[in-house]
Amino acid sequence: MQGEELRVVKSRGKEYPDSFRAMALERLKSCNSVTGLAAELGVHRRLLYKWRDQESAACGGTAENSREAALERENAHLKRVLAERTLELDFFKGALQQVETRLQPDSGPGAKASTPTSGE
């Protein structure tokens, strides 16, 4: 860290360098378990949330808004995926109906099917 001033963040008697805080915040963005990350880093999970909120406020936004925006993006993505799967399902239902229609006997009840069974 040449030419860089090392600033230390204090939290109830404990001191954390800015580099540690930055690393913790970066990992917080992609972690599945905040409690697990906090235990791994040796800090309380509320401290991670506090640092996140402070960073967000310094950047001009709130953590709540960034979390909400992330959830909205995920929701939109899931809606697109659901719409694609619904279209696929409709396509396959239509194809199945066409196949079933072709397999139905042409002449009255009891007529032989258009395709033989495996035993014939």
C-alpha cells in the first residue's frame, strides 16, 4: 500500500483496516449466508450490515434500495424464464394433441389403430 494511508475502522474496541472492511463488503455481495460469513471473518453479522449501509449511503443510495433493485431484477428474470417455459409447454401440448389425433381410429369403435402394437 505504497502512498496510501491506512485507515482503521473502530467497532466497540476492535479495529478493522479499510482493506478488511472492503474485502468483507465484497464477499457480502455474493454470499448466501451472512451469519456464516460473519463467523468466518470473526465479526458480528450486524456489523457487516452496518458497513454495507454506510457504504451505500456514501455512494448516494440506500442499502434497502440496492437490495430492492436486485430483487426486482431477479423477479423480472424469473418471470421471463416462466414465460418461456409456459410457451414451451403450450407447444408440446399442441404437438401431443396432434399426435393423439393421428393415432385415433378412422372408422368407428373397435377399429384397428393406425400403428401396430409391439406384439403384432
